[in-house]
Amino acid sequence: MTGQLESLYELKKRDVRRAAGVLTDAFEHDPIWNAILRDATPTQRVGAFETPLRYCRRYGQVFATSAELEGVAAWLPGDSSAFTPWRLLWSGAMGAALKLGWKTARKMEPIFAPLELYRKDTMSDEPFVYLQIIGVAKAMQGRGFGSTILRALIGECDRTGKSLYLETETEDNVAFYERFGFGVVRQITLPMVDLPMWLMVRSAGKPVDRQ
């Protein structure tokens, strides 16, 4: 850890399930996750967010604003951004993924699989960091916790000269990320759920709105 990341709390293994609960709460009204998890049990909902956290702890980094886990974010280096069965197994994420159940997992695969192809095409051979997920507990939203994590990650990407890539599901989120120097590179419609998603990139060194 260097720079602004030192001000954050790096997630420990013991924190993963609680952090997954934070993300489950944060994405309760997210249109895409609502479509995917409409019929899911509470355990399956938590499993949907526990999976990327375990994967990113192994192959990338997972940070929270503090040990209270008001906000949580997980990211990966671009060359490890593809979720493969082997990596899921070695990261311990396979068990969490199995909690989803066959019906939910079968629904997710055709929705999210194209994103890897779009990401690869968009970033080509450019070194980048993939912000896989970021969320703040509903009771804590509007207090700057998400911005705190994002600014720290941006500082690290600027320091290492890497672009930052993400996917987001609402126009409000697009406006939020644009304040931090992100630009929309593509808007797509996800299959199965027929909902929009925006692919956004921030090049290293882009200005950040300080408000």
C-alpha cells in the first residue's frame, strides 16, 4: 500500500461476509441486480457479492473506508480481470458462487459474459485497473464514503500511470463518475434483462472535480 490507499482499511478474510452484506444493501435498488436477483433468497443475494470480494482479495485489492465498512470497493489489475473457473477456485470464490444456485447462476452468465469482451476490446493492450465493484451502505450514502475510496484509487492509478475502467448501470452514476474524470466510451444494452450499462474510462492524470 502506498499513498492515499494507506488511509483506507484493507479488507481481511474475516470481513468478507460482512462486506458482502454491505454491498447487498448498497445495491438493493440497482436495476440490473434487481433483475438478476428478483427471485433470489437472502443467502443467494449475499453470495452474489461475496464472490467478487473473495476473487478480488486474491487477484486484486479490496478496501473499505474503515473497519466499520461504511463503503467497500474491489478492483483488479487489467490482466487478471477475467473471472475464470480456476481463479474462482483458487480464490475461494467458488463456494460463494455456488450459493447463488443454478437458476440464478444460469441467468448471470449470459448477462455478464459479454462485458469481458467489451472490456478487452476497449482497453486493448493498455495497462489498466478494473474497478469491479464499489458500494456504500444505504444508511451511509451521501456522506462522501464512496468518493473517499474512489479518490484514493484514482491517486494510486495516477501514481502508477494506469487508466481506470468501470461499468455502471444508471445515469446518476455516470454523472458521479464524470466528476472524477471518467468518460463514457460505450453504452450497451445487456441481454436477457434489456437494461443499459455504461462503460467508462479515466486516463491517468485526468482532472478531478474537487467539490
